[in-house]
Amino acid sequence: MSVGGKIQYYRKKSGLSQEELGQKMLVSRQTISLWEMDRTMPTIDNLIRLKEVFRVSIDDILCESKPIYESENELKEAYVFNYEKKDLQEVSKKMSFPLIKNAVVFTLVCIVLFIFFAATDAPDLMLGFLLGYFLIGMISHIKVYFVYSKTWKSSESRIVQSTYSYKIFDGYFILNISRNEEITRTLKVDFNEIEKIQSFGNYLILQIVGQNYIIRKDALIPDSAFITFCKKVPTKVEVK
């Protein structure tokens, strides 16, 4: 297999588009495309970055042998998750609570301010400004809530029909998402690439490249890498 074919193979196995790989490599999508079509070759610096992104050696990228994907690291943990609608409804309810709480707090603050200004004989212009601010704020909160609800509902059927398989190695994990026993997406994620972990009751929500992935806590072993990550990097963990 050519160098371009290897780059394309490892990119797809990592669940990255050409645009996403370009962002990680600090090059354009067109540059990635030229590499994969064997029209240009990556520089030494780019090969080193590709090695780090794909977690393979430079020799694996340059040699003509069959590509490898999973490193020889020992498999630490493995989990398979399927979700029913009741699971998603429970998670959705817990995740929407902060949105409702923010709206209630905003309303109470506006009411207190309105009462304060009214009691101090503030100008009508000030009261009108406060009322307008309250109305705009409430419209914004309602809009955010409905967008959240719509987005979550549109994802429910896809999540219910999918199987999420996690293989955890030293420092990273591989997530295979399959539907009807056919893998539709594969992600390889370093733990330091997790943007945020939110804890909602029995569920952990991993935020990776703007996407949320659900993990059931009761399925994890006590010293799971996910639990260890939460303890080691508390700045990324938001407990609800």
C-alpha cells in the first residue's frame, strides 16, 4: 500500500475527515487530499505529527506492508453499551435541569431588581429597560431549551439503534459505533483529548470534538480509566 493509501486508511480508522485531520496537522484539507492521492509527500515534521495522531510508527506509514491500527499495547478494559429510550429520557431530564435552573435564577434576579428599582422611584426608562432585558433574556433561555430538546430528540433513534463498543488501552481508547452489526464509525481518542466529562447520576457524558457519548457508571470496574481520569483531571469534570 502506498504512503497516501496508508494515510487515508489510518485517517478513516481514526474517525477523522480530511478537514479534521488538517486541523490537527495545522495544514489545509487540500494538503491532506494531495497526500492521500500520492501527489505530494508529507515532510519529516508532518510525518512526526501523523505518527502522534495515528499512534503508529513512521515506518508503519512509509513501508509497503499491510497497515496496522491497534498498537501492541495490552487491552486494559472493554465495554459494550446499548441504550433504550428510558435511559435517554433519564439522561435528557438530568441534562436539561441546569437549563431550567438558569432560567429560574435569571427570572428571580430580574424580579428582585425590578422591585428594588420600583421602591427607589427609579425613572420609568430604567424600569422599561429592565423589563426589556427580562423579556429578551427569557426568549433566549426558551430558545436554548427548545433547540436542546429538538437536538436530543433527533439523536434518540440513532443512539437506540446503535451499539457502542469501547476498548481501553494505556492512555487512549478506541470506540466502535455499529448499527445492525456493521461498524459505522471508529474513533481513537487520547484521554487528554476529552474536552469535558459530565456526571449525571449513573451516567458519564464524554464530550469529544463537540459530540456527547454516554457511559453507564455501573458497568465500569472500580478502577476504570474513566474514573481515574475524572480524579486526575478534575478541571474537565463537571458533576451535576
